[in-house]
Amino acid sequence: MSAIDRARGFIASRHGGFIASRLATVAEKYLKAYNNLGNMNMACNGEVRALRHVLARVPGDIIDAGSNEGQWAGAVLPFVTGDRTVHCFEPVPQTFARLADALGGRPRVRLNNAGLGAREGSFTLNFNPSVSEVTSAYPLVDHHGGACSVECRVTTGDLYLAEHGIAEIALLKIDVEGMEAECLAGFEDAFGAARIASVQFEHGPSHVHSGHTLKYFKDWFEERGFVLFRIFPRRLEPLRYELRRESFEAQNLLAVRRDLLPALDLSA
């Protein structure tokens, strides 16, 4: 038996013990922080740095799919200059009213009371006003009191771009609690025409319900000529997929069109 196997056996034999359990908890928290998992604070998780870098180098508008009350759009607006527009999409009327209170009337912002999906029509969302940020077609709020179902309008990204004559998207941000794949499918024509430069999206617990793994998204983007990056406070790291790294811990990822990488210089 090797020394590593003996060490593993020793550690496992302490499972459930007071000291071993405390050490395991500390180690888990350290690894989660080290890998930037579960950190949704844009000010310190590297999101703002990455978005500012991309928007300074790529032309086009910004799409905010899943705007909630305007938190993300409000944080990115200082980097939106010239004739660019941030197009916000929030399907739930009650949440949209708060979004309008926060960003209505602001220059370079267009608000849309609709969701973005794979096809035009309507869909039913599970909604709880006390946790509006986890509104989803999946039962993510069942354990919270006050949850209800809301019928909402949905359109596709391709239809919206055509309707408003939008030629280029510098950044497509998606945070739609498990419905990211459907939202991406609605932009298929735009991806095929290389009109989208980058995509920032959240991968996390909601994808347990949808069945979309980290590998699914990596493959999807690679098939369309994108490179997927993990976001860290001081750097972007290309995602090198390994099965043991598969995770449903909340994390933000950035996909960038491969042909734009030399101009973006993401190592800066």
C-alpha cells in the first residue's frame, strides 16, 4: 500500500469526528473561495474587471437577459459609452416595475417586460417577491413561503435584434436561473453570423433541474467558435474541462469569440 493510500485511509477513518469535521469544513470553504465559487458580488469576484476590459475593446450593444431589478445593468452602465444601448429583459411584471424605478429614463437603456427564450410566446415562471432573483421555470422557490406562478411573455434574441435593427452585440449577459440554454438557442442566427462577441452567463444549482452540465456549455460554445473562461478577481482562466471539476456551485463564466482573442488580450 502506498503512502498516499495509507493517508487517505487514515483521513477517512476520522470521518464524523469533531476535529476532522471542522477541518473538512474549513478546507471546503477555502477551496470554494479559491475557485471563486458562490461569489456573486460583482465588486470583488472579477466580473466588473472582465466586463470593463471587453467593453473597452469590442463594439456593439449589450443584452441583459434576466435583469431582475437592474443590479447588473446598473453596475455596467458606467462602461457603456457613445451610442451603445443596454437592452434589459425582465419578464415578471412586479419585478419589471422595480427595474423601471431603478433604470427607467436613464440614457442608453431600453427596458423590455419580456423574457428571452428559444421561441416566441409565453411561459410560466415560479415567482416569489422576497427572492425575485431566483425566479425560474423550475421549482427553485418552492421551499419559500409566498411562491406563486406567473404567466410571462417571451421572445427570442434573433427576433428582437431584427425588430430593432441591432447589428452587433458586444456582450450578451444571461442570468435566467436554469433557462440559459433556451435563451442561447434564441440567438442561433446571431451566433451563426458572428454578431455576438462575448457571453457572460451563470452556471449553478438551477442547472441540476435543467440537466445542463458545465461540459454541455463548454461544448456548445466551442462548436460556435468561442472559448470559455472562468472569471477570477485578477485574471481570466481558460476552462480546461475535467470530469472531476464538474460542479453545480454558482459561478459566472465568460465565453469569447475565438477570432477576437488577439485584439482583446485577456491576459492583461
